[in-house]
Amino acid sequence: AQSVAQPEDQVNVAEGNPLTVKCTYSVSGNPYLFWYVQYPNRGLQFLLKYITGDNLVKGSYGFEAEFNKSQTSFHLKKPSALVSDSALYFCAVRDGNNAGNMLTFGGGTRLMVKP
Amino acid sequence: GAGVSQSPSNKVTEKGKDVELRCDPISGHTALYWYRQSLGQGLEFLIYFQGNSAPDKSGLPSDRFSAERTGGSVSTLTIQRTQQEDSAVYLCASSLRGTGGWGDTQYFGPGTRLTVL
């Protein structure tokens, strides 16, 4: 079975400071990892994904994430936070052994960036 | 290009009524998914369509829920005899491939907010 954990319900950072949103996962096969962002009353917007290759992946809006196989983590990072980054962030995983192909999501982390 | 669209954006219904939610996937995407987002349960998978294959219904919470996908494109999620616990945002997503395309990105629509009174 595949699962995702986002240990922090909320992360608070000051504008201009670096931010990290944590994600750990569990799969039986190869992990395919995704980050999505959700703004109020909107659907999920794709940020970035890890399939294979370089452990550091870069995505939209200056976000990046680092895949760490030994720690089964895929933390989302940004060097300098913007107030407009304030939103709900979801980590998701798809297990390469899972023929069902659905995504399993973490519970979400609310990012608050204060001026 | 056009993304995933869903209608209606909001639906208020009375307990016991049936509702239909519609999803138009991105053109050319063979895989279509329905998810539900609620306060207590987070984001949960409901059903998955891959081309003309039989759908994966493993996430449907009860037999009051059903979905179909006509012509490999538009999908309708039907909830019969709605209950208050069905209140949630129903999200549709599509991806280029399904099985075998594990790295393919799922693109989400804006969702339908269902409120059951």
C-alpha cells in the first residue's frame, strides 16, 4: 500500500526567508512523487514531480524538492518565500507497483508567509 | 490550452436527492480520475478510468456512488440519495496515460463543491 505523511499542519515563515514543507512516503515499488498547491476555492495546481534521475527537481514559481530515498522523503523548498506563496500544499505519491495508478495524498500543509 | 473543466462549480441539494457532476478532461488524455476533498478525510481517490477498460471503482465509498465515461472523454459522477456526509469538493483530474504512465502528471479541474442540506 502507498501512503504519504505531511507532519506539519501549518508552516509559518517571514517573507524573504527560506521555506521547507516536509513530506515522507511509503511504497512497495518505485515512488513517483508530486507536489501540488491549492489556493482558496481553486483546484490543485501541479508544482513539480520526481520520477527518476537527479534527486533535486525544480518546478514552478521557484519551488524545488529533494528526493531522499534513504529517508523516504520529498521535502518542498524555496530559497526566498513570497507572501503570494501562502496556500495549501499537498504531497502525493504513486507506487510503481500499483496498477491502479491513483495518487495518494498527504493531509496537506498550510503555508503562511508573513510580510 | 484548455484544462480540465467541471460543472457545476457549486451544487446545493437536499438530503435524499440525486446529483450529477460533470468533468471534461484535457483533450487527448486517456486517463480520468475522480477524487473527493473533505475536511475530515482530506483528499481521497474515488474512481479511475483508463481508455475503454473497466474502471477501477475501488475508492467509491458506497453503492450510491457511480460514474461513467462516455466516448472516452466526458465523465459524469452520480450520487444517489445524497447524505449530509457526501458534502465535499469533488475533483476531477486527467493524465495522458494511465497504467504504465506512473510518472505522468495528473491535471486537476477546479472542482464541484457539493453541499447536502
